[in-house]
Amino acid sequence: MTAEAQTGSLPFYLRPAGLILIVGLLTALKIFAASHSHFVEDEAYYRLWGLSPALSYYDHPPMIGWWIGTGQALFGDTVFAVRALVIASGVIGSLALWRTASLLFGRTAAAWSVLFLNASLLVGIGGILATPDAPSVLFWGLSLWALTELSTSRNANWWFVVGLMAGCGLVAKYSVLFLGAGIVLWLIWVPDARRWWRCWQLWAGGLIALLCFSPVLYWNHVHEWVSFYKQFGRAGTGGYTARYIPEFLGALVGLMNPLIAVLAFAGAARLFKGLRARENAASLLLLTVLPFLLYLGYHSLHSRVQANWPAPLFPAFAMMAAVFVTSRPASPALWQRLAQAGVVLGLAVAVVVQLHAVWPLTGAFARKDPTFQLRGWPEIGQEVKELAEREGAGFVATTSYGLNGQLDFLMKDDLPVFQLTERIRYVMQPAPDMSLFDGPGLYVAEKRRNREGDLRQSFANVEEVAELTRKVKDVPLEKLVVYKVEGRIGPVFEPVDPN
């Protein structure tokens, strides 16, 4: 039977036209939601990175800042501009995943892979959020695509592309280092892959990755390796505990989509047989995932694994699920129905949550609502503007990076906003005009994190002037307290401490 005939016998949703339609509609929904829903706190903070491009930053490497800056150059300083390249990366990533799975496991598996990835809750719901996870997922997936092209074509020049994509991944998030460890495992484990050790292109590709990463190394060298200390200091070093393992596994299964997770686990078990036989496709997929997955498991034995950390592995998990569905398992009709149900469930949840992000269906869940960080900020911004005008304030101060990012966006045409603490986060910005702090200003803080005592060491006059409530559908989410401060008598900013 020809490939065309095989394709023609597939259901519409597994044909190229069906995939294009599904991904296109989901992308259109993301564009709508990205344009009409507010930032979460991290996005508001990363927006400042886009406005102040740098070689790296305190929290992460700079790729998401560069993406945001590109969006701002194209679309202005808007919420959509911050998210524009993230949405585009979802389309590019789906295309790369289709090509990768098609080469390794066939076109039917490729179609299921694309559906499973887009039906995962991480991508379907979180696919608009401008965080470092978005570029790390894209470049990890593109690195795997380039490795697949390399292993199937036997053209050593693909190592240049592998190095470039992996290097860009490192400029997105440090976790892509684990991909390098996985590539080494594949080169050692698969007999046919060992030939690449003798090719100069392999080493040139490694050099390309290092050159891509060199701006981050230089920035950290200049700033006493502060970003490395922050991120690599998270590795579990305390005593062992089983407390966080259920939380880690639950978040992994939940964000993958529970029905698809069942298929992915079954697919991994099936691929393990190929790994034992040192087959290229199975070994490439499993070994590039293994080091990071082992680290996350180890970390969960010491402390909490944030739900978004495994994000770069999700394209591989989608392929694992697709391998099982297309490998003629026992009771194939049952597994086909489970796969279809997983896709329908994931896409339906994505549609509901994206629309809920724009038009809240209810406020009853309050802070348990996954979209609660988006809520109530324009109203808070308007109230702060009115207070600033009433009190004659010349600046707004905060002590939280998330709140600082939100208020900076909301006040961008009115007043400067400064975080008084953690100044290492803002070394890429011009130094503040200290004369501002001699006149009146506002200090805004979450009530649970209020630092009024510290204010009195910096300002002669500190007076509470308002308590604001961030709401969704009249349901309170959190309290914000606002002080009028005036008359600088001491240091306003905490010193920049790189350690």
C-alpha cells in the first residue's frame, strides 16, 4: 500500500489538513486569549527584560527577554507583544515534532504526537504564557529534530544545526544542559551512533553551542556568577523525604493530561525494549529524556519540583504516547478510544480555560482558580493612579518583583515604579534618579508581605492611605496596602548583593 493510500485511509484529524486545522484553530484561540487577558506576575516581570535587553539576567538566561523585546519592537509595549513569539513557537514546535516523529516512527505516529502535545494541559492552557519554558521547549524539540535528521540521513553537517539549537536552548534555560548529557548517552549506547565521535562536525557543533552560551557565561562572570548560584543552588542537598514525590508525579501527569499520560507511560515501556536492543529511534528518544527526568526525580526527594520544570520533555512524552497507540497493542480499539478521548478532553479544557481567562465564568474558586494571577490588575492600576494623583506622588515603590512588574506596566504612561529590594534583578536598567525620593511617593505591597518597618528607616513620613482589594467577579483574591512616603532620611534601596 502506498503512503498516499495509507494517509487517505486515516481519519481526517490525523491527516495533514486536519492537523493544520486543529493547530490553526488552537493558535487563533491563543492569539485571542493572549491579546485580551492580563499578565501573570512572572510575565509582567519578564516584560521589563524585553524593554532592557541584556546578555543575561539574575533569574534566567536571556532568551525569553529577547523574544519579548522582538515582540515589543513589532507590536509595541502591549500584552500581546510580550506573548507573540511564544504563540509562534507553538506552531514551529508542532511542525518540528511532526517531522521528528515521522522520521523515527512514521506519519501516523507523527500525527498523534502533534495532537497529544497540543492536547496536553501545559501547552493547551499555558501555551500563551511568556516564561523561559516556552523557548526551552522549542529549542529542546528543535535539537531533537536535528539529531533525528542526523541519524536518519547520516549527514554529519547536521551537527552544526544540533549545536545551534542546543546552544539556543541553553540561552533559554539552564535545564537544557541535561539534553547534552542525553546526547552523550545516545552516542555511547547506540553502536551506529559511535561513529560520530570521529567526525570533526560533532566537535564543531559543540563549539557552536558553547559560543551561543558564551554571552551568558560572560554576564555571570561580570556579576560574580549570581545566576548560576541562584539556579544550581536549587539542587536538592538536604535530607531525603518522600513528601514531594506524589506532588511531582501528580503535577507531571496532570499537566501532560492524565489520559495521554497513561499512553506515554505504556509507550515508554514499549520503547524500553528497543533501548535494550540498542535500536536508534527508541534509544534517541529515551536517552535524551533520561538525565533530566532522573534529576527531577532526585530533586523531588529533597524539595519541591515546580510543575513547569519538566516542560521541555513534553514533546518526547507526546511521541511516547503516539508510539504506543500506533504499535498494535492488545485491544487496539480500546487504546484508540482512550487516545481520542485524551485529545478531546485536552482540547476542550484548553478552549474553556482560554475563554475563562478572558471572560471569567465564575469567581467562586478564588485563589484556587489557575487564572487568578490574571485577575483584577487593571482595576488596581486605576486605583493606584487615582491615589497617586490625590497624594501628589512622583513615584511608586514595591518590594515584590511580581507586583513591581504589574504596576510598572499599569503605570507606564504615568509614574516610574521601583522595587526597593533585590536590586540585582534590575542591573540592566538605568540607575534611578534619587532626587525623586525626596518628594512624595506611594509604596504598594501585598498585605501579607508588608514591610512598613523598613520604610520608616528610609523616609521621614510614612502614612497608610488605602487598602485595595484585587477581585474577580466581586470575589476577593488578595489585599494590597498603600502608604504615602516622603522625605528621604536613609538608604532607599537595598544594596545589590550578588550572593
